[in-house]
Amino acid sequence: MSQASKHVYGFGRGTAEGSKEMRALLGGKGANLAEMSSIGLPVPPGFTVTTEACRYYSAHKGQWPTGLEDEIRSGLTQIEKTLGRRFGDPARPLLVSVRSGGAQSMPGMMDTVLNLGLNGEVVEGLAREAGNERFAYDAYRRFIDMFSAVVMDIDHHHFEEALASMKAKKGVKNDLDLDANDLKLLVDQFKAIYEHHAGHAFLSDPYLQLQHAINAVFESWDSARAIKYRQINRITGLIGTAVNVQAMVYGNLGPTSGTGVCFTRNPSTGERELYGEFLVNAQGEDVVAGIRTPEPIAEMESHFPRPYRELLEVTERLERHYRNMQDIEFTVQDGELFILQTRNGKRTGKAALKMAVDMVGEGLTDTVSAVGELVEPGHLDQLLHPGFKDETAYKASVIASGLPASPGAAVGQVVFAADDAEKWRDDGKKVLLVRIETSPEDVGGMDAAEGILTSRGGMTSHAAVVARGWGKPCVAGCGAVAIDYASKSFTTGSVTVSEGDWLSINGSTGEVILGAQELVEAQLVDDFATFMEWADDIRPIGVRSNADTPADAAKAVSFGAEGIGLCRTEHMFFEGDRIQAVREMILSSTEDARRAALAKLLPYQKEDFRGIFRAMDGLPITVRLLDPPLHEFLPHDADGVAGMADRMGIDEQTVKAKIAELSEFNPMLGHRGCRLGVSYPEITEMQTRAILEAAVELKAEGVIVLPEIMVPLIGTLEEYVDQKQVIEKTAASVFAEAGSEVEFLIGTMIEVPRAALTADDIAREADFFSFGTNDLTQMCFGYSRDDAGKFLPLYVERKILPHDPFQVLDRRGVGQLVKIGTQRGKESNPHLKVGICGEHGGEPTSVAFCYDIGMDYVSCSPFRVPIARLAAAQAHLAARRNGM
């Protein structure tokens, strides 16, 4: 069978039809199962149905591709031969698990069914073979529960209520305290629940069960929660999920069996230690779903000495093989170890940097691989999250403690439902999501929340894994917190916390603190500088920062910025008394009056530039001339109008008349940017004089100043030339008066589509281009960026757009304008310097696009500079891998 028509790939016990390089086709889980089989690890046999089959299923309204059924039956036959068991045979029953596996890890996003193949006859055979009736019926009730929830969309809580009722009737707390007869009754109750909601009896044909389960996994790819997760994590370009069908091994056979999850290094701190949890007499879902509180992995040695030693050997081998920290799921069945999954483990930003630096030091990997594979741009973002100002000051307010599942500090108002978290966030509130346990349905609320608190679950529960991956603080397994969803409150001891109350959590210590505690900025870890030097050695593209004040400039330099790509002069106009001079200029009716008002502004502007130039000694600074429309500097409420009139000694009607005169139907496309400079060249003169006088003065003090004056919002060559002439004339006067000169550049911001399309003409006159992709996106799409938030979330949800284009650069449309402008500009002027200064300059995929089209630098906010530095290095490595 040709690979093009092959939909099923086997693995386990001498069979490895795939490899770790086949993630796109087999999904991450299937590719790694094949890889582990190929290196001889104890992997239960099974097979993977490809992502291509999932795509076909989705495109053909639930139909399987030709030949898939035969391949699946053949795959089952191979498992049967390997194990000497038969699917559906009570004498030697073969049970399987059915799990999903996308090309990228999406923990908890897709659906799983365990113990598939059980029916009334098979369960009796399983009990006889195992000599353990309780085990068999425990497996059966789990299977009915999972099959009902995954395949038939019957709410899990119906089965949870029946289980809780059974335990209450027996007077026990734990599932393990129910005996075989209890579980038989529970199986009957579960079947009745199924029949009530499904409208037919529970399926008894094992192969029909398997067909339905595979279909359910296919369909889960397009479930609301899976789509939401991909949106939040900006996962695109995947065609579907693979399905992994694997022979069951049982961690719930008794005290010689168990199951667990472990990481080859600590995913929170990066320390080189086996980290994880396990449960005796349990199945894997018990650990990751937080159904029981597990034991630390180190305790496993006392229960299972030989399997524990074997696990240590396997974990070291896998880490060496993958050259990355691994997240491993395993089961011990009657004292025998089986590995069910491995994948590159999710980690915090602090841990990612430590692992990268340590692994290079250990000789496990090299600096290029560390930069390209071990740290994500989002990890660096996590390092910039705040912590508590004083962790000793709040000790008296600690009301409970749980597991430190994901580090960092979070403060917010308590909500108990994911939907409420999203609504409150949209209303501008900071929230903490409090849940008994989280599930994949909660990911939207988890994303909206500042942090997450759960009363159940461990360090590898859904809440913990997702929170760590996103860098959100999380406290899990806080058993002292008794949550009442009905009253929207929780109680711990004598304290009751209700919806809307302020709460703080410390995800690094597990503390839950009453009230809103004070936060402080994060501190970068010691490994940060080492790692970023590696990234800087790789990337050929520059990284600058957007900064408007000396403090911003200093912060940018501390984060590794190589200059300022956008200094917005209008922000300076709002400080202190200078707004009065701005308003005086706006109210002036003659050029002389405007010049007199601007003369009052000149010292302020010059002093601002002196501070910024000093902070950026030896680095280039791109200063954008005045951009916003003048009405933005005027008050718009009655009190503001009255105050302005009083301070300026004029009547209110004069102020109102000027506001009316400046009002526009669409001010973002109105009298702003270079259009102001053309209309009032004295504004351009004053700003140019302030920039260059400050530069000349600092040059005399020994500061190296590299100013770049940027004309905003041009649409024609003529607009640019008009402003360039004003700048050059003013510069000549400043230098003549000072008897000294500085080198400086004149360029423009490309943010109007016409400017991008005529870039070859403009480049003949310009020293540099800087793409203002915020406005360029607005004009290209015809979306008002102030109003598009009303519909863009819907567009993304319904796949009308893959992303919010104001967050991720639209390559197909806006990106083409950027590419055209860059290419035409550089062809016309080989010395032209080209960059980007919209916030896209700090978004990793947008940075990669800028690299691909040949930009010289990107510029972003100071706190995104490290992200841009790493993204640029990774873009270069990706291009090298692809032969670009």
C-alpha cells in the first residue's frame, strides 16, 4: 500500500511504522509512540489513524476514506497476534484505549476513551481472567462514563452524581472503598443513565464501540473547546487530529499496579529532578483529571521498587534521545512498567531558560538548538509578569494553601464560571477563576482570568498543565476551599468569599490570600542574559523599542533594545503645563500667534529629547513628528471646556467654536499626520528644532546621538518632499546657529496603502521606511481599530479571519502591502533602511514575516523586546532549516 493511501500505522513490540519526524501525519502522540517503539521501550501495541483520515472525515460529512475500515481491522488483528488476545472475546479479552493526538500538543483539548471493548460477557471474562471482579467492573463503569461523555455527549455530572450517591449510601469517601457488588450496581445505573439520554441501550458490539469512538475523536477536533484552545494559542495550519488505538494496560488491578505522569525536569523551576505524581490502583485519567489527589513521584519507589528504577532509566534515555525535557505518562500493571506517551513537556519561562542553559552546559544540546527548540517567545513574556511586593506582609491574610501549580502572583475579583470570567474581563475587570476542578470547557475563562484556583487536582491536573503553559499563576488541589456554585461562594474555615470579592494567589507557594495584595514587576532570572546572548548571536535582524520617555528608553535598553524605532512626540504634549501651550497654539488664528505658542513648547520638547538621547547614547532614535488630529488635545466635556476657558482667559463659546471647527466625521482619516505639517509648517519646524538642538547640545557633552526624523501618514511623494524640505531648512538654521552639526536621517512612516504601492518613488527621497502596521491594517481592511472589537472576536470564532489582524499581522493582505513597499523601496534605494513600529513588531509570527521579507529591524514596546529578539533568531533558524 502506498504511503499516500495508507491511513493506519502500527507501533509497539517490534513494530514501528512511523517516527517522531511524522508529527503532521501521525500527530505528536502517534509519532512519539512509534519513535519509542523503534528504540525498544515498553510501549503497549497499537496503531495510529492519520490526520489525513480526520481531514477526509470532516470534509465528507462523517464518511471514512476508502480502505480505512479494512486497515483498522488489520491493525486490530496485529495487536491480537502480538498479545494472544482477541477483541470482543470473553476468554482472552483485548481492550483498547482510543486517544486523540494533534501535531501540536493540546493538553486536555481532545477526547479519550479507556477500556473500550467491554460488554456484559467480556466483563465477566475479564473478571475471571484477572481473578478480580472488582477490577473488571471498575473498568466497565469507567468505560460507560467516558464513552457516554465523549461519544454521546451525555454530561459527565450525571455519572458523578450516581457515583457520589453510591458512596454516600455506603458511607465511604473514596472510589476504592466500593466493592465489586457496588460497582455492578453502578454499572447498571450508568447504563440506565445512558439509555435515558441516548434513547437506546448501551452498545454491546465492541467494533461498533470502536467506530463510534474514532468518529468522536475526529469530531472533537472541531469542538468548541478545541477551537478555543487553538485560538488562544494561535495554533494554525493543522489539518486534524490523529487517533491512537492502543492495547489497554491496567493500573487499577490492585496494589501492585498504578499509573502516573512525570517530567524529566521540574517544569516550574527547571531543576534536574524527576518531577511528577502517581496513584496506586488507578487508571491514568485519575491523575490528569484530578479525581484523586496523587502522591509525589519519589514515593513510587516504596510501592514499586523495580518499576521505579526502570522509570528512571527510561526518563534519562528519552531526554537524551529527544534532547528536550519530556512529559511522560506511564502505567505499572502487576509490577511491569509500560510507557504510554512522551512529549516535549510544557514549562514555565523560568524553567525554560534554566533548562536551556543547563542542557547546553551538560552537553545534551548546543546553543543553536537551545535557542531554536527549548525556549518559546511566550516563555520570555512570562518572566515579565508581576509578583507580590512583600510576601511576608500578607501572611496574616492567608486563608488556605494548595499546590503551587504554576508560579507567579495574581490578583482579581472572584468568579466561579468560565463564561463569567470572560464577560467580566470584557467589562475591564481583573478576575480570578475559582473552580472545583477545571476541564477543557473552561479554557476561555482560564485565558480571561489573571489566575486560577482549584479545590481538587494535582500538579499535573488540567488546570496546572494549562496554566503553566500559558504562564498564568495557579493554585491547585486546595482542599480546604469548599466551593458552592449555587451561591457563588466558597468557604475555608470561618471565612466565606463571594463572587466579586478580591482575592490574591501565589502560584509559587500555593497560598490563597484574602484581599487585593500589591504587585511588583518581575525580575529577570540569571540565565536570561546568557540565553539572550545566544539568540542575539544568531539573529541578523535588529530589534528596537517604541519609547516616548527617558524611563521607557532606559527600560528598553535594559531589555536589549538596539535603538528606538518609534518615539511619539504627541505623548509629551500632555504632560504638566505644556498642554496649555498646545491649546494656545490650536486656538491661534494667525501664524505669528501659533509660532509664539510653539516657542513656549520648544524648551519642553528639547528637554524631553535630551533625556531620551542621553538614555540611548550611541543608539539610533526614530522620532515621529506630530501625528494625531488637533482635536485630541482639546477637552470634550462641559467641565473641561469651562476649565480651559478659565485658565486661558477666554469665553467658553470660543472654546466650543474651535472644538466644532476641528471636529471630523472620521478623524483617523482626517487632518492629522503630515497633513498638519503641510498646513502648519511651523509645527514641523518647532519639532525639528527641538530634536536637533538637543542633539547638538548632547554631542558637545560627549553623547553619541543618532536622530532619525520620521514624517507620519504620507500618501504621496509630494507630501513627503514638502515636509523634508521644511526639516532640511530648519536643520540648516540650527546647525548654523550652533556652529556644529550632527548626522541625522529623514524618513517616513508607511501606513497608507498608497504609500506602500508607490514606495519606489518615495524611497528615492527617503533614508528609511518604518511600517506603521496599526494604521496600515486599519486602512487595508477598512476596519476602525477603535470599533472592530465589536465583531472581530466573532470573525475569529467563525473562522472568517484566522486571527485578530491588529494582533497578528495579516500576511495575505496587509503583509503583501508591507512586502511590496519593502521590495520596491529597496530596489529603488539600496541604502534604504526598513523597519516596522506597530505592535506587530513584538508578535512572534509577525516578526518572522518581517525577517522573511528582508526588513532591517522590528520595533515594539519595551516589555516585548526580549520576545522579538528570540522570535527573530528563531525565524532565522527556521529559514535556514527550510533552505531559504
